[in-house]
Amino acid sequence: DVKVTQSSRYLVKRTGEKVFLECVQDMDHENMFWYRQDPGLGLRLIYFSYDVKMKEKGDIPEGYSVSREKKERFSLILESASTNQTSMYLCASSHTETQYFGPGTRLLVL
Amino acid sequence: GNSVTQMEGPVTLSEEAFLTINCTYTATGYPSLFWYVQYPGEGLQLLLKATKADDKGSNKGFEATYRKETTSFHLEKGSVQVSDSAVYFCALRSGGGADGLTFGKGTHLIIQP
């Protein structure tokens, strides 16, 4: 079975802090994705990557950056966290069109 | 651009009732269509998918048919169980390669015993 893990299930940070969310997949997938999930808005794509060191902006990249130094790991970075970035963050990976999701990180920015 | 519209709920049904969750989409080209399910406290799991018109995806008693003429992908189940209580997301992918999914807002389904 595909396994996508995220470094934290819950995270509390203060406004202005730099935040790293880590995602690791164990199936040698080329493609990895970061989404945020908000009530009433569903999931929205932040960034994705189709290869090591490659990245593409999704629908809502503002305030975020990403890093993919190794194939199995895809990091989401909030350079200076703000309260409107309080959300559930979901990572996914894929080889073909089916995406496999991690359990999510619930981030609270105070 | 791409978009997915689904009934938001919550939808409350009694056990063994018939379920329909409507999903319609707008997309360029010929998208692939998906239903994902999210159980409480968990990430999303793929429930079923269809990649071309008239395809029927099915899994765990759920079905959905890709209807190009009505741009729809409605989710159905003949007899729901309490364990089906979850949030259901309709999604599409229209690009090639690594394109992300476009999701609907999700439908919260509650099944009462």
C-alpha cells in the first residue's frame, strides 16, 4: 500500500514564525502536491512538483513556498505565518492520475 | 477554468436508504473524474474514478457514471450504512502529467441508525 506521511498532525505557531510542513511518500512517485482544506471551500492546490527540484504554482501559492530536494520528500514552507493560514494542510503523491493523500496537518496560527 | 459543483449538505439519511450526491463540472478537454472520501480525523481516500465518457466507477457499493452530455458524475449507493458517514469530495483532473485535482467543496453525509 502507498503510504504518505506528514510530520505533524497538529501544529500551533505564532504570527511571523517560519513554518515547515514535511511530507514523505514511500512509493517512488514522481508527483507530489500540497493542498489546504477549509470549511466551505473544499481543497485548494497550493503547489505541486513533478520531479526533484521542480515545482509549479497551484491555485493559491501566495504566502507559501516549497522544496523538493529528494524524490520522496516535499516540504511546504510558510515564510512568515499569518492567521489566515490557519487551516488543514494535506499532502498527496501520484505516479499516474490517482493521488494518495496523507492524514493532514492541522495548523493553528495565533 | 475548471470547477466542480456538488451539494454541500449536511445530508442526513437513515440506514439502508438510497443515496445520491450530485456532482457537476466545468472543464476544458476531457477530464478524468473522481470521488474521494474523508472519514473523521483522516486524510482523503480514493473511492472511485472514471476516465472517459460513459465509464462507470464502482467500489464498496458506491457507483458513479461519467456523463459527458450533462457534465455530471453523481455518486449513488443503494443501501447506506452508519459506517458510510463521512465527507465526500467530487474532483476532476483535466491536464496531463502532474496536474493537481480540482475539488468540489465536499458533502458531509450523516447516516443515522
